[in-house]
Amino acid sequence: MRKMLSCAICTIAMMSLLSVHLHKFPHHSKLSDPYRLPNPQIEIRDKILGKEQEQRWTREFIPPNVSLGPLSSQQFPVWRPNCPILWKPVTNRDYMPCTHPTPNYTAPPEPRGYLLAHTNGGLNQMRAGICDMVAIARIINATLVVPELDKKSYWQDSSNFSDVFNEDHFINVLANDVKVIKKLPKEMGGAPIAIKYFKSWSGMDYYQEEISSMWADYKVIQAGKTDSRLANNNLPADIQKLRCRACYEALCFAPQIEAMGKLLVDRMRSYGTYIALHLRYEKDILAFTGCTHGLSSAEADELKEIRDSNDKWKVKDIDPREQRSKGFCPLTPKEAAIFLSALGYPSNTPIYIAAGDIYGGDSYMGDLRSRYPMLMSKVRVSNALL
């Protein structure tokens, strides 16, 4: 549950950046008492950047070389976001929400059977798979049983659907699209179940013909996996819209996760404009991709051992240099620091690390922290709230 909660909070923190108008505040000493930042935050900031003296605002025109090592607090200029383009909201490119059904959309007919779904992968992968299962249930005219979350993945998380998502909200929002129930009815407990691994990226014909034909012999169909089971293109408009409704309206985090996520986001916003950075530099990602650039031989061997021991990961022999040359590897913390500096983000930009445990810990985060010392994690920010 703790790992799933971490993923959910990271998602909230990152998504909030896309939907909020960020305000710019002057230095806290210039504000009247009602607007001053909470004491814990000021203490954290002062420990990181040192006590600030009255000085004029400055701007970094040339990104410094992060390999020079940590800079003293006096070398970090007091920053005001005087480069608006860095924080300018992303244009919607004339894209509009697509959740509303077309005029020809009808209520679901009487279901022919039940669809069970065992999700797989991380939180975002499971979320996308759940949306696909909603659409597939509509296509094959099934009652969808609330999907089971993956408990056998690398993370070994024991969370249930209701631990992470608002189950009642999910059911109610989809009431006019697909019948959703929490559990398979008792009378179906002894019914034979057809366990089917749906073909990846399948379209309407596959589900309307091959899968729907299974109702003649079974009342319960179980999807063995949920990732990428439905095509992205060439689907009816209302099926695509249903996917969007499931993703953006039906799937809401459970109240306790939503509340904690909002608290963390509010805390980060109190520092001003900030970056939510998902480094992807985690043990499972590096093991799965075979990326070992900059790691020691012992660390590379550990990652290979993890990959070899995971039966679900089919590719075992990976050339790390080839992976990196093809762009399949995540940036190292040092490379992330160089990248952000090159974009023009100044040294005291607050950064929220939206990720799990970074592989190598402080030994690899040092290069990023030397460039951007205001690094915040969920643990650090949440502790400031206590």
C-alpha cells in the first residue's frame, strides 16, 4: 500500500502542474504576516540556501558546469522567475476534451456475461489498462467486475482497487456506459471461467467476433493481462470517448490519497513555481532496460541478476551501450541537471523528485543536488506538514 500510495502522490504532483496557474511571490520578508510562508518551509530553505541578505535580483545567463562540484550558498543568486517562457503554460493546440458521448450514444444493453480483469504493471500502466477494460466491456456487452490490481509485479504491492481509487465514484460515473459491480455474484462462483490473454492492440473486429463468440460457452471471461489490449486508432468515436471518461472522470484517487497529494502539492507551491521531476532512475527500470552507464561492475551485475530472476521480463541479454545509443535509457541524475541547466532553470529552482528510491541514493544524486540544492522528496515535504 505504501508503494502504491507513493506512485499515486507522484502522479498527483505531476498532473497538478498541467492544471494550475502558478503565481509569483516576492521574498517572504517583504510580505505581511498573513502571507508569510510557514516556519518549517523557511527553516528548510534557509538550511539549503543559507540566510539571504538584501541584494538585487540576478539572473544566470550561462548554465554552470555541474561537474565543478557543489557551489557555496553565496554563489547561488536569489531567483525571481524573470524568464517567463520557462513557466509558460503549455498550449492546448486546439485540442478539446472528448469525454462527452455523441448524440447517437445509447444506454448499454442487457449484459451477456461478466468480465474479470487482472491488471499488470505499475500504477500508470494499470490505470491505462483499466480504461481499456471499460471500453472492451462495452464492446463485448459484459458486466465489468471491478479490476484487481497487480500484486505480483516487481513492487509486490498488496493494494486493492478501493485502496487506490474511489470505487463507488468509478461505478457511478460509468453507470450509463457499462454495468460495473464490486464482486462476482455468489451464484457465479462455481461457473467455469475462460481465462483469455487478449491480443495486444486489437480492434473492434477481434472483440466483436472472436471474444464475443465465447459467450456461447462461458458466462465469465477473465482478461489475463490488461496492458495495451485495445488499439489506439480506428475505433468508433464513442469507444474512444468512453476511454476518456473512464480515465479523466471515473478513475479518481481514493479520498485519503487525494487529500495527501493535495497537501504535498500545496506545500510545493508555497515555494513558488517548481519542477516535478520523474527521473526514472530506479532499480527496476535500470534492470528492465539493461542501462548501466556510469554504474560500477557490482551494480551492473546486481541489475542483471534482477532481470534474470524475473520470469515476466523476456529479454535477458541486453547490450547497455546499444540501449543507450538508441535512446532507451533514462537520464542519469547528473545528465538531468545538465539538461535543466541548459534549458535555463536557475540553481534555486525547487524540484520535487516524483519517483521511488533513486538507484545508488546520494552517491548518484550528488551531482543533481550540487546544481539544484532545493530537492524535495515526498518524505521531506510530508514531514514538514507534521
